[in-house]
Amino acid sequence: MVPRISVIIPAHNEENYLRSTLHGLKQQTFQNFEAIVVANGCTDKTEEIVGKRINDRLQLLKMPKANVSRARNHGASKAQGEILVFLDADTILDEDALQKINSVFNENCSVATTKVKPEPSSPAFKLHSFIKNIANKTKLYQGWVGGVLICRKRHFDAVNGYDHQREIREQKNLILKLLPYGRYALIDTYATTSMRRFQQWGLVRSAGFWLKQLVLDHFGDITKSKYEKVR
């Protein structure tokens, strides 16, 4: 049976998080989906972890170099589902997530995300996630995704997917390309995502980094920006 949903997980050295992410998919109440892990530039046990779990619903793709946008595009090119769910490798979906995505993501929607919960759940991180959820719900900022982006495969293909030259704000760029096809939606379910970057950098440094990327995206060349790997 052709799956309704394709979950695409780019993974670069995610041995510490990927098991939990895959377990979250295994627990989904909606099972008409496939999961595609795209291991890109991995030097740890990421490929081994996925390899032990390959079945009719889970497949592993490999790429030699780390590039999150290329990895997502490659996964999408192999996807069979009508709905694409791009899921970060350190993000765990609630058990009802795919069920609600299947029910709510209708033809009026072109792109969506879910609510987000932080891990660990410290007061500061909870506040950060609360603000993010409010911004998405009110559409004050369409594109502050928390490890999950949802769209239709036909729309994704029509806009040529992610800009592979972007490794930062690539999600916002894709959302802007998809919005002409329909509205932006917030699905009423949660994804629990790692706050490892905020833990290592602190909220002030992290906020400063993202403000700089916002300015670069509008007035500079963001394709030259690179993430500092946090593993």
C-alpha cells in the first residue's frame, strides 16, 4: 500500500538522539506512513542505529557530505507519500501527531508545523517554546518551526524543494515559496525537541545569532552562514 505520509529525517551524527525519534514514530496511532532517514556525512553510529531497524516502513539513505537541505531534498525525491513531514533527528512526535496531521492538513493548507515542547523542560526553555507556539498560532511569524515542517509533495516538487545552498533559515525560505499554494497552519499536537544549542550557547548568545541571520537573510548573503555543530 502506498503510504499517505512520508516522514523524512536528515541525520548528521545523531547517535545520541535518533533512537528516541524513531521510537516516537513506532508509537504513532496513525501507521499509514513511511520513514526515510538520510544519513549525511556521518562518522558516528547513526547509520548502524538505523540499519538495525530497517523494515517495510523505514529505509536508510546515505550521503557522503553533511548538508541538511540536500539531505531533505534527497529524502523527498524517494518519498511516496502525498504529505511530507520533515522531522529533525532530535525531535520526538507525540503519539497522535501523524493522525492529526492526516486529519487537519487539508487542501487549504500548503505548509504547517506543530506545537513544540523543550527537552530539557526548564522554565526558560518552556517560556521560549511558549512564545514560539504563540507566534505560530497567531501567524505573527510564519516559519518559527520547532523541528517539524509539513507540506505536500506536489507543492514541494513545484518549488524545487529546499535551497541546497542554505543551511540556515532554509525552513523559512521554503515556507515563503510554499505560501502561494495555501495557508500556513499550526497543527494541534506537540513535538518535543532538544534544546542542546541553547544549553551550550545560552539564550542570549542564541538570540543574538538568530538576529544576525535574520539581518543577513534580508540584507546580506545568508548562504555563507554555517552552523557550529552541537552534538
